Amino acid sequence: MPLRVGIMGHGSAELTPAAINAYRRARPEAPVEIRHLDFAEHASALVEDRVDVAFSRPALDDDRVITDLLTTEQRIVAVSAHSALADAHATGATVADVADLPFVRVPGHTPRPFMQYLYFDDAGRTSRA
């Protein structure tokens, strides 16, 4: 029976292929199937037994799923050299400083925890970006 691995987008960048390759070395007889997940199904794919494991961002807040935090990542804001935030690399920037910048919008049916992760929740508006 194959190990069904769910990934969203590129998964967890370099971590996903490293984990899959480590599994393949440990269990060369076991096939691995990669299943691409969209924004709305990264938790439901696990709960509905469509995948055995998933690389997800943000961490899932669902009592039906057990999660392990594998890594954290910095947020990076790219702005024009003429932007008021151009010197933020030296001085830092708060979430409030970047909250009104244009962001890529995801579909309206995207789960709230993922929206908060992408677009910052209200509680985080004073934290450093």
C-alpha cells in the first residue's frame, strides 16, 4: 500500500522532498504517491482518509488531526527602492506597516486559519514582520 502524501503548492519547500526521500530510503519497498491539495482541503484530505500525511501551512487547528511543527519561516516583504519601507531591512517593520500593501488574494472559500496566516490576523498587527 502506498504512502499518500498531501502537499499544497510546493509543500514545505526543501523540507518536503527531504522527508519523502528519507522515507524512501527507510522503506524502499513502499511506494509514495504525491497528492496535490488546494487551500480548502489540507485538513479534510487527512480527515477523509484521502492522504496519510500532509505538509501544511499553517499548522492545522483541528482536533481530528495530530500535527507536528517541523519548521518556521520568516515573512519577507519586497518593495520598490522608492517605498517608505525601503529602509525597513535596517529598522524593521510591523505588520501594521505592511497590512495595507496589495496581496495576492485567495478564493473566498479558503479556510479562515489559512487566510489569517496569509494576511495576518488582527491580533498580530503590532508584531514585527
